Amino acid sequence: MKIIVLNGSPKGDNSVTMQFVAFVKKKFPQHEFETFNIAQRIRQIESSGETFNEILEAIKLSDGVLWAFPLYVCLVHSHYKRFIELVFERDALDAFRGKYAAILTTSVHFYDHTAHNYMHGICDDLGMKFCGSYSAGMHDLFEEAERKKLVLFAQSIFDAIGRAAPFVRQFPPLTTQSVRYTPEASLPAVDAAGKKVVIVTDAREQDVNLGRMTERFKAAVGGQAEVVNLHDIGIKGGCLGCIQCGYDNTCVYSGKDALEIGLVDELGGLREAIIHAKRATQLPKLEVRLLPEPKSAIEGIFAKPDKDETDIIHAGTLPSVSMRVRQLLASGGVLEALPDSARAGVIRLAERIEAFKGTPILLLGPEVNLHW
């Protein structure tokens, strides 16, 4: 059988989800698998009719389609959803109609069912024969029992295709009707208690009803709410799943992107910063000193670390991290002041870091020196 894998991870072949697919391929070498990295290549798919049609032709010649994607928060990645929209916008449903379909996701099991139900409904709308879904944990491949479950799931898909299992639609098609929203007479505004209210919308000019609802809500909080339209921000793309923002709240998209969308006023480095400082102070003469003073190449090679020994992490010699975190937080009463869920999360994170002590480095954060 030939199975088309539609990869919904922005990481492409390097995603965790694709490792599960690779495992299935290894266990069933008699079947042919062809993977298309949908989320990673969405811009090319959207702009190039040739690339889009290449995917459709492969699906037409296949025996089944595996929708494989990571599940971040409740739903599929935005690039994956955009591909689904393109299928309907370009009236390409015929390529999917009558094909067997299954879903494979990887996640930490947070509202997985919402994404599974969504994709099941999409399969129904495309006229596909849905034959099952599997929600894998991120680390399930390390567990023999979970690997056996995955093999059984894959086998059930091949069995369903082989015996031409009957198809029953589960989600009925949505019915739409034209409704005109007319706001009621103005009511007394709600007291925002000094809080700043931000309304985020994706309304376009033709979305009259949504625009009216937004204005009505703004009036309900005294008209002081700030309205942010996503179409005005110039978002460069969906989340890439790189988790760079988890390190220092910096997005992986370049500074040029930040300039275009108004996150920064101007691009530049140290030289530009000095020039701006001189302009801001309006001093006739500006003495510039860099601290600590830069070392020459030779000095840099033989110099001792600038950080104190206590700031340097030695792999394999770190004391109990979880214990140190508990002591640090408890000393100021911080840990006890946290809600139960937050306190458990802090301790769990510390324990995970501690578990990495005797293993090769898995994760490097900013401002961390590692000596072996």
C-alpha cells in the first residue's frame, strides 16, 4: 500500500512526530510511505500551484492519508490549518474523496481531543473514510508497551484499507445562514477598575457583524479599550516550535521582521547604540568605555572565566538542583505563596533539570557556561 503522510510540524523531518512515523515505516517495510512537510513549506505550497498540485496528485494515487502533526495547544498548527483552507478555497476536495484517513499526533496530552475531533470533521467534510486516530505522548517511543500500541494502531489502518472497511460519517456538515448583528441600545459601561483592556480581532472590512460586535464590546468597557487587529500587525508566520521564546522571550524571527511589524524602532548594534546615546544626552563630547574592557585575542585564550566559580555549571557535578530551588524559594516564603499547581510545576521543572546532570547536554539556556 502507498500511504501519504501530511506532516503538520513546522520542524519538518526533525520533528518528534516524524520519529513516530519513521518507527511505523520501519515496522511495516512492505508498505510505501511518502511524506510532505506541509507546515514547514506552507508558503511555497500557497504561492506555487505546482507544489500544491504535486501533493494532490500524490494523494490521488495513494491508498490512504496519514494526518501526522504535533499538538501544541488544543488545535493544529496554523500552517497546517492554512493548507486545509487552501484545499477548500481551491476546490481540491476530489483528491481526498474516498481515501482512507487516520490521525497521528504527539503531545503532552492537553486537550488532544479538540484537535482530533477537528481533523475527524475535516476528513468527513473531504469525503474521506476515517479509520482511527492515535494520540501519542512525546516520549512514548521509549516505552515498549507504547510502541506495541502504536504498531497495533498502524496495523489497524492497513487492515481497514485492505478489507475496504465501510465508512460512516460521524460529524454532519455545518449549515450556515446569513445573520445581521444589530447592537442593542447602549447600556451602562462596565467599570474596568483601572485595568487596561485589549481586544484582539482578525476582522476584515467585509466582516461587518464582527466589526459591530467589537465596537459594542469596546463601548461596554467605557470605550477605553485598545483594539488590536491581527491583520495590521504583519505577522511573519506561525510558531516554528523552536521554543526560543522560552529562553529569553525573544522570537526566532529576525530583527528585520521585528522592525517591519513595529516591535523595534531601528536596527543596529553597539555602534548605533552609542550614536543614539550621544544624541539623547546632547553632550558636546562623549567618552565611551566598554565594561568589562575587551580582551585581545591572546588574552581571551588564557584568561580566567569572568564569572565566579559558583556561576559555572559543571556537567555531572551539580548538587541537587531541586533541593537548591526549594531552599531558595522557601527562604523568602516564595514557594509557599505560589498556588498549588504553580508550586508543583516549579519543583517538577527543577527535578527534570536535575535528571540531566549525568547525561549529554540536552538544553542550553542563555548566559550559561559549561565546563567539562
